[in-house]
Amino acid sequence: MTPPTGPTRLTRRGFLGTAGAGVALAGVGAAAAACSTDGTGDTPVGIVPFRGEKQAGIVTPAQDRLHFVALDLTTTDRAQVKGLLQKWTAAADRMTVGAETAPGGAVNLNPEAPPADTGEALGLPAASLTLTFGLGPSFFDKLGLGAQRPPGLAELPAFTGDQIDPALSGGDICIQACADDPQVAVHAVRNLVRMGFGTTSVRWSQLGFGRTSSTSTAQATPRNLFGFKDGTNNVKAEDPAGLDEHVWVRPGDAPAWLVGGSYLVARRIRMHIEIWDRTSLAEQELIVGRSKGIGAPIGGEAEFDLADFAAKGADGEPLIGPVAHIRLASAQALGGVKILRRGYNFVDGSDGQGHLNAGLFFIAFMRDPHTQFVPMQRALANADTMMEYIEHTGSAVFACPPGLRDGQYWGQAALES
Amino acid sequence: MSRHSSAGIAAVAFLATAALAGCTSTAPSGGAPGAAGGPIAVKANDSACEVGTVEAPAGKITFSVQNTGTKVTEFYLYATGDRIMGEVENIGPGLTRQLIVEVPDGGAYTTACKPGMVGDGIRAPFTVTGTAARSVDSNTKLAEATAGYKRFVSSQVEALVPKTQEFVDAVKKGDVAGAKALFPIARTYWERIEPVAESFGDIDPKIDGREDDERDPGVQFTGYHRLEKDLWVSGLQPDSNAIADQLMVDIKDLATRTAAVELTPVQLANGAKELLDEVATGKITGEEDRYSHTDLWDFEANVQGSQAAVAALRPVIDEKDPALGPTLDTRFKAVDDLLASYRTGDGFKLYTELTAADTKKMTEVVDALGEPVSQVAGVVTS
């Protein structure tokens, strides 16, 4: 291989070359302006605008890959935290358009210094990267911002069957990186984590290799590791009334900085897939309440047929059993409660006992965890037969502010309230 | 010893050229007088550090340090950021040793005695007045940085040789308890200057190799860790004395070679970073001292060595990136503070007494420090 000569500059593919964005991207501020058009018109394919009324990565059509990280503050110095949030935001502005964290950061700066960008995304496009930012309850306590702590961040109760590992739970800050390419998502998290050393430390992190939800009617419903379509009845981007009702925090719900944002509930759900795989197809379908093939509710014909929870079979028993997963989790059973699911399948290697350490990393967005997630999970934990095949091993709640306008940085409104 | 890089750096990293220039930290008694009024007397005991005067004019300053206590002590003169202007190590009870230090700039300095050679020591302010005539551009500052770090290396070697001799003597006498007590102390001087030792690719594996390192046929497992295994695990062996003698030969070989080593500022900066890499991969993991579990002694020594290299470069860092120095100060202090919480007596808790929460805290402070230290090489070459 011939070493590069002269002023050759390696860049991330599609960055300098992208029409429209390319010119603007010489400066980050300009890049942000070019990309804040809220997904309409000029935005190049594969770039999801980082700035806008809402944070990207919530109703954005769910990308296939996830790297989620929860961080703890290692300082109580507000100015230091502000400095990091500004650095993170500048890097996020760049990475979400397929650029390095700093111009020429991977290979074109001082060779005696460690590269400013770690480099594994060189040559890769933006890959629909979204970076979604949230604040955990202890963020406010550590920085003396107790008055700004939103009520929805109150601790979740313990649920029947929980096996929560504190080392996989909680956190002062979360960053959800979703992309079409896992390397792009990992690159983003890795570089943000690196910038945080001395101000934050990683508490836990989770990779997800495949989406388990659709957040847009344009997407097919994917399958979880039980082999079933998941989230058929999700709240979707095309239903603004549903989003307002179930997902976005309203005035009066929380401190002003969170209005228009959303709460994120994360649950690491270990699936005992080896045991599930020994379960008959009929039993699997009874447990879920849907057919495994097309995903139709039992008694229905097609995936999106409405589930008829009143229908009875020839034996007089309900077709969809009293403890079927879709019945317990349904809006009908929960007084109209819905959430926006955005979870991912994971396999974290094996467990040392000969089983795959696999499951579903559940992520959901909602207006209030305590009136939406809590009753839903309580119903499932107490009755769902599926609980025999799963256990919840991690848990966290974060408050995700609304989107950023030009010039704003992550968490600014909460920090400067 | 680094697990992955010992031979790779090789001697090319450090050109052996000129002999050690300038003053050393251990001039014989009756040596050069102070700039005005002769040597400044320092009386050091186990709980006090009495410095005869708290002010001296810029230029050559001589301290005469008398240890009237019961513990081995050290004496330092620090500039901002704990930059070591000069130090004298390993002053045994009853001994007097001299420190001659060149201080060109007036300003606020700090003296410190370290009875038992632990912690920050007993500190006091020391003022230098006026300015010695000279011109200081960046290149001069860089040259002073490398010269200052060479003094540090030299002082460590001067303590490493006798301390290792004591350790070796204890092994050869069959004094297992005495040898065990000396093992982490002798290694302190080694660990502070490890990147320099590693630059001599052949010497590091002999002194600091691990049992599971791949060796050429016929090459034995030798050095500190072989004796560590004998002392803590297998008991002294028929060849333990021969291994001890060989360690002394290798340490003296190192001492001879370091006297001629010539360092560049980038090598100093990278050495500072490598020492923290060592902490992250060898000490926080308990890998280095797997038989004695005295890893925290090595941890502290690595950090001190890193700080000495960074401190030597401090004037250049302050000139080129004024924000970096204070960040380094804060982060080094966080590591020192955390380590201090694991101290027991003159030593540390054993690695086996640490919990996962302890090592996570250590990882956090070392990560926090490693990032700005990794920027130093770029800053001094900018």
C-alpha cells in the first residue's frame, strides 16, 4: 500500500461530498443550520437532523443498531459540566452529519498527539445517526438543582420477579446512539465517553443489534428474540395526537425545561431463550396472544387487525387468554395507557453457564413513567406467563429535554434554569 | 514492565549520548556552597522538617539535609505543579546529604521532607528572590525540562541501587520477612522510572519479567517477580541466591546505562502517559504483583514518575496551553487523594483487600488523568 502523500485529507464518506450540506459543513455552526430543517426538503439521505423542535431518536424511524450509555458525573462543579455538555453538543453536531468529532481529527492533526477523533468511522457515512440525551434523577441532586428535578424521575417501584443489578441500572446522564451501522453508533458513544473522562464515567452501556419496534407506519414490524413481531400497536410518528397524548411532556407536567420532551424508561430484559425454544408453538402463541407467523392477534386475520379481547372460542373460553401478553399490555386493559417502544435485541456473548446472554433492551418514551410504564409493568410482572422466560436485570429512567435550537447545548435549559 | 511493549520501544527511543550534565542531587558532603552564606541546613525527623531559612536568591542553592529521625527520608524542592527542582532520596537515619539545585527564576517554591518516603511529605513555603541572568525561550525551557527529568531519573537510580541491595541481602540471608518488607519499597524507585528502563529492551525482561512471558529456550525467569514468587509462594529455592545476585548485576547495569541516557521532550511526555497505561493495565488489575499483592505501591510509584515527567515539562505546557497545567494539577491530586485513602501505616492495602467498587474508583481517576496527560506530547510539540 502506498502511503498517502501531499495534503490528502481522509474524511468520512459523504461528508464533504454531500451536496448542499457539503459547503455549509466547513463550519459546525453552519452545518447545524443546514441540517435543522426538521427532516423535510434538503436533508440528504442518511442524515437525520440533530437539531429541531424534538430530539432525534424518539419518533425517528427506528434504526437497526443501538449503543446506549449511562454515565455518572464525577464532579459537582456546574461550570465543568457545562463545558463538557458544550463539547459533546459540538461533537454531536458533527458526527450526526458524518463528520469527525473535530475537523481532520482522526489523522490530520499533530502526529505527536493522540488523534482527536478515534477514527473507526473514517469512510463511513452518517448512517442516520441520532444522539438522544437524557438526565437521570441524581444529575439534579449532584449539581444542587433539586428544584429542576422533574417528578417523573421518582424511583420506579420494585416489580415481581425483578433481578435488578445496580451495576446495570440508573445513571446521571444517558446518551442513546442509534444508527444504520453499528460502528457509527459505537464510534459516537466512544468519542463522547472519552471527552467525558474527568467529568463523567461510564456507569453501564448496552449494545443492541436489531430494532424490536417500529416507530413509523413506513416500517415493517421487526421481531424480538422470542421470534414474535413486537410493538405492532406502538405509538407512531404519523399519529401526532397520540404522541401529544402519550409521549410529549406538557406544560404543568414538569419543570419548563422538560416541556415538549419525554421520559425514557430503559429495562434490560434477559430472555431465557434456550427454555423458550423448548416451548411448543401453540404455547408460545398463547403466551403472546398473537400468531408467530404474520403476527395477527388470535382470532384475527392480519397483523394490524384489532385484537378482539371479548371473542370466545367454541369452548366458551376467551380466544386471547386472560393472561396473554398483548391483553395485559393493551390500552384497553390499562385504561388507555400507551407508550412509544423503541427497544433492541441484544446478545452479550454467553453467560458462562452454556447459555446465550440474550434478551431485549427495552427502551420506551412516555409522558409519565409512573402513570404509564409502572401500571403496565405491574400488570405484566404479576400475571404474564412470559415472565417465566424473562427477568429484568437493569432499570433506569431519564428525562429527555425537547430538541435544541441553533446555538443551544445539551441540557442547557435544565442547567441554566 | 509493560506486558506488550518492552522490546518494541528499544534503545532507539533514548539516544545514549552525553553524560549527565549539571548538578546532581547527591553531591558529596562538603561540596559546592550555596549562592550566599553556605548550605541551608535542613533538620529532618519523623514529624518535622526544619529548613534553616525560608528565602534564598536565585541561582545555585544548596541544602544540607540531616536525618535525625528513625525513618528513611527524602527531601524535595518543588516549583508550581510539584515540578521537582531537585531532590535527594534515601537518606537513612543519622545521615546528612546535600542537595544542590539550580533555581534560575524567583518565585514561590515548596520544600518537603518525606519521612518513611510516603505521601506528600512535610511541606513549607520557600521563596526565591531575583532572577539569575539568562535568556529563556521555548527551546531553553525544553532543554531545562529534559535536564530536570534526567536529574529525577538519576536520583531514583541512586536510591534504587542501595534499596535493591538491601532486598537482595535479605533474600540471601534467608530473612523472608525482611525481604518481603523491602520488596515493594525497592520496586518504588524502579516503577517511577520504568519507561526509561524499558527503553533498554533487553534489561526490562530480566528485571521485571513475569513467569508466563515467552522466553528463548534456556532463558530463565529472573528478577523481582521471580524472587516475589519465592518469598510469597514457593519458599526460597536452591537458586534464589543466584537469582538475587543476578538482579543486582542487572540493576547496576541499568544504573550505568541511565547515566548516559539522553531524552527528548516528547519521550518525557510519552513516558508520563506510559506510566499511567501501566497503572491501568498492570496495577488496577492486580497483574503486576500477583504473588505479593503489593500493587498499590507500584501504582503510586508509577503516578509519581508520571507526575515528575509532566512537572519537568510544566514551563513549556504553561506557555503553550495555559489551561492544561491546572487540569493536570487537579487530576493528579484526585489520584493522590484516592490512593491516600488506601494507605495503612507506611504502606498500602493489599490488592486482595480491594473490592470491585474500589478498582472502579481507581479506574475513574486514572482515566480522568490519562486523557490530559496524553495531550502533553502534542502540546509541547505544537
